[in-house]
Amino acid sequence: MFQVMSPRGAQWGLKVLLWIARRLVPWFPFCFLLACADEDPKWHGDTAFTAEERAAIEEGAAFTAARVGQPMPVIVWDGPIDGERSIKREKPDPKLCPEIGGNCAGWVGTHHMLLEPLQPDQLRIVAAHEFGHTFGLVHHDAPGLMSPTAAVFEWTQADADELK
Ligand SMILES: [Zn+2]
């Protein structure tokens, strides 16, 4: 619904904006110097993951990071799992992956990852794949880690071709 603001409402809106701007301005030079490191670079993992599952996820993340030439993502198993860069122990909603028939074991949005609790061997593949997305890799149709139905913990030529 859209409502045209009354002049009085607009005046208040402007006041609020000015108040916010005044609060932000003193911080701007710091933000600039720190290259606006607006985000916590760490991933926050769900405390519900077992020790075995955590190890599998870390192995998967390290596997992909090494292949794309990026630093290993730092994962702390502290939650909060609903914030930025969180990894939740949850099977993604089927609506999130219609292209593979709705049976997705993992999903990652801009800064939010869902991983279905699976056997460590499977979970490692899913985590490696989802971290691949965080490094900018997209799906391909050939066998390999970035196949949407990846079932083998492997890095193939099709995966490597995505780095070109
Ligand atoms: Zn994917």
C-alpha cells in the first residue's frame, strides 16, 4: 500500500533522516579507513551440529577454498544462526531448489546457509558445494562439485573451468 505523506509527516521524516545522518557522519572516516568492513568475516555455525558434522563442514569449506585459491572460511560454532553468515542445521525448504525436484540438502543465500544434517561423507560434499557458491561459483551440468546434484567429493575440470 502506498500513501502520500502529509507535509507534517514529511517534515518528521526529514527530521529522522537528519538525526540518522548526524549520528553516522562522525563514523564515516573510520568506516573509510577500515574499508567499510561492515561485516563480521566469520561464519557462525549452529551449535546443534555434532562434532562430526562440524568437522565435515570445515573439511568441505577448506576443500573448496583451496581449489579456488581463497582463505579458509572461519567458522565459529557459536550461533547466532539467524544472523549474517550463519550456517543452520536444517533441511532447506523444497521451494528453494525446484531445479532438482525440491530435494535439496543445502542452500546458501547472500550470507545465510542451510545444511541438512547428513552422514559426514555427504555433508562434506554439500558444504563444499555451498561454500563454492559463496566463492562465486555457479552450477554446471557436468559431473563435479558444482553440479546441482553433486554426489562425489571431487573437483573436476568443469569446476576448474568456472575459475577462468
Ligand atoms: Zn548449488
